[in-house]
Amino acid sequence: MPNLDDILEEIGEFDFFQKRSLFVLCLLSAAFTPIYVGVVFFGFTPEHRCFSPGVAELSQRCGWSLEEQLNHTVPEWGSHGAGFGSRCRRYEVDWNTTDISCTDPLGSLVGNRSTVPLGPCQDGWVYDSLGTSLVMEFNLVCEDSWKLDFFQSCVNAGFFIGSISIGYMADRFGRKLCLLVTVLVNTVSGVLMAFAPSYSWMVIFRLIQGLVSKGGWLTGYVLIAEFVGLNYRKATGIIYQVAFTVGLLVLTTLAYTLPHWRWLQLTVTLPNVFFLLYYWCLPESPRWLIAQKQNDKAMEVIKHIAKGNNKKLHLSFQNLGSEDEERQKLKPSFLDLVRTPQIRKHTCILMYSWFTSSVLYQGLIMHMGVASGNMYLDFLYSALVEFPAAFILMLTLDRIGRRHPWAAANVMAGSACLLTALVPETLYWLKMTAACLGRMGITMSYEIICLVNPELYPTFLRNLGVLVCSSMCDLGGIITPFLVYRLAEIWHELPLVIFAVIGLIDGGLVLLLPEMKGKALPETIEDAENLHRQKRRKEKIIYLHVMNSKAACK
């Protein structure tokens, strides 16, 4: 009896239905960008200083320029720019005094500038920005600067919890239902965040978005892979991730056009309403239905795909009856991820690889800093580097396979980090070239693991396996700032050395995984355990009634 991959060859592995489904799900992928990296624009911190009553009037009376006003009235202001004192302390003097000298205001008040007492910013701050951000509206600076870090940590904590819980839901209750629920919750919480009256409410709504958004993004990734044939798994996975990169470019444009965070938040959230139309646009995964022994519904979906592709299903493919009716529906369990030897090995390596990809991807961005001083251009450049990485993978994965390009990408990233750390500042062009190569290498590694992760788990466990393993990238996202900033205090290049070690280790570990090029996705625990023995051809071992719920990862 044929399996679902054979049926897809008959009705179209990547025809009109699959292309349309990929397009609508790519819109979902692009819409995830503001949640994942939107804090760059929502929470940007402009130059700021304490507000001191009377300073503006004094400056106008004395005819000072802005630079003269800052030199006279702001502590520690000078040629070296604004430091902590100039941002978070002010002179404890009364600038409304009428006999203040315009040439030496502090001297006329206290006699000696060095003895002027300093105090906290009791009357708020002045921000040098035409737009608004979370930082400016809720004054998340100086003693309260930790609140912005907490805001982003809540998002990552939501990603971590949601990845596991939604992964279980998608495998237990279906991909489509899970996708629609996450879209609805994400939309409502995103709109509420745009109108949040206080910092506390804003954090709550952002946490809710984190709980559902990443899980929904990954479920969309899995769902599109359920619809396409064996020969198109790689292409659809990479295109889905390229859509995320396109979202980076769109987000940059919107942020530049709308420099006020509430309007930006509302603009990037409202399009999610249209994703609720997926109820009518997308069917449930036929592979998941077959794995749940809902063969009649699976056949309806298969006929729907055939009709969408303008194909007719041959009579020999229309009977999903089985010789294994005694098998019960398989339900996902966390223990299944570590119960058997090969799956346990896959789980451990994949979790480490997700962690490595996150630490290097985010860490390299943090360590390079903002070269041009323009956050919009810096963000744009960091997005553009991902396109050649995707192009290289499109050319190599079908010809070479997964493992060796994956290992090479990790080695490239690790070696580039080490080279960047050892090259002196005088060879700036070489240092920046190495840093760019490192970013490209880890981007390739990130995209490969998204493709390989779902290929190594059986159908009933696939979504859970993907989301549990990928939750390690959220853990990496939480600790990366500490790795970068704390270690840099010891030696500026020490984080890069740590990144190099982590990346090179991952380059060796991924070679222990089975090569999945040209192999059918495993449908049972037994299939997953025998992947390292399976030849590179599509095996007709698993019958449709027992299995089939192909997926692909984040």
C-alpha cells in the first residue's frame, strides 16, 4: 500500500495548492519579525539628560546654544559624550535665581563648580529624539533601565514556555487548530499592548504574545512541510525562513516611517487579523490526521489538495484501509524524546545546536555594535546578510546533503569568531570581513537546523520534538547579553573566543546525526531509530493508516 509521499507524487508535490499555502504561511512568518526583534525599535534608548526646571528659561535669556547649555548645566558633559553622570544626575541648584551669571552660572551660585552637589533626576528626563519609545514613555533609564531588559526577558520566557506547550497542543489537537488559536491570542494581546496604560500591563501583554507567537510560527513551518512532497522539503523550509528575513526589511521601513512605538505596534499587529481567514484557506494536515487514525478526514484533505492542483486521484489511492487496525492512536509524550537510544541522541544534539545557533546569532550582532550610529541602517545591513546564506543553502543542500554543509557552517562561524578576536584593530577591514563571515555561517546553521530538526522525529512526536529542542534557543537568548557584556569587561574579545569554542563543538556534533537527504520522514519510533541504517531513497515501509504527519521545524 502506498504512503502519503507516493500519493503526493500522483496529485502534485508542489503544485498550485502547495504554492498558495506556502505564500499565505510566509505572510505569517514575516509577521513574526516584530515580536522577535521589534524591541530594537520599540525600546530604543535615545540620548537623555535630567530635566532641570529653569534651565530652558536661563538658556533663552543668556542666548546659549544647545552645546553651551549642556556644558553649563549638565554634569560630566564634554567632548567624550554623555556618560552616566550626564544622563542620570543633575546639579542640585536653583536655576530660577535671577542673578545667575551667563558666563559662569555655577560659579555665581556656589563659588566653586567642583563643590556643586549632585542629585537624582527628580523631575524626569529630556530625550533627544523626535519619536517615542517604551524607554521614553515609561522612563526606563538610569535606575529603571533594568525594566527594559526584563521586558525582553519576558518575551523570551514566553517563547520558552510556549514552544513546549504549543508543541504538545499541535501534536495532540492538530496543526490547524493550534495555528488559529495562536493567531487569535497574538492579535488580541498585540492590540492591547498598543493601548497599554502602564508598564506593568505592557509587560503582561508582551508575555502573552511570547507564549503564543513563536509556537504559532513554528506550527506554520511544520504545517507547510506536511503538504509538500519529499523533494520540496528543503526549498519550502528555506523560503519560509527567507520570509522572516523579508519581514526584517519591512519592519525597518515601518519603524523609520512610524517613529512612535504605539503606532508602530498597532501597524505590525493589525495584519494578523487577516490570518484568521486561514480557517477557510488551509486544511488540517493529512499526515496528522492519518497518525490520529482519522482516515476519512485525511482522504477529504487529500482530495482537496488534488482538486486544488487540478489533478484527479487514482482509484488505487482512495482506500486508506489498513492491515494494522489494531494499532491505537499515538499520543506525544515528553518521555518519547529520550526513551530510545537514537532519538535520545538526536534530542541532545539538536538542543545543543539550537542553543549554539541562538548564542552566536544574537551574540555576534551585540558584539559588532552599531558601526554607523544609525540603528535603521545597522538593522538593515544585519538583515541583508541573510539572503546570500539562504541562496547558498538552496544550491548545496540537495546536492551535498544536510550534515556536511551544517558542520561546515558551524566551523565557518566558529573559526570566523576566533579570527575576529585575534585580528588587531589596525586591520579593521580583515576584522569586519571575518565578523561578516561568522554572521553568514551561523545564519546558515540556523536555517539548516530548522530543516533537519523535524526530519529526525516520527510524525506523532514531530511538532513536540521541534518545539522542545528549539526552546533551547530561547534559553540562549536569555543568557547571551550576560555572555557578551560581562565577559567583555574582562577582555573585549573574550566573548568571541567563547563563541568560537561553542560553534566548533557543534560542528563536530552534527556529524553524529543521520543524513536525511532523499529519505522519507519517519512515521514511527522504529523508523526514527533506524534512520542511520536507511538508504537514501524513499522507503515504502509505513502505511498511510498508521502514520503520516510530516512536519518541518522552526
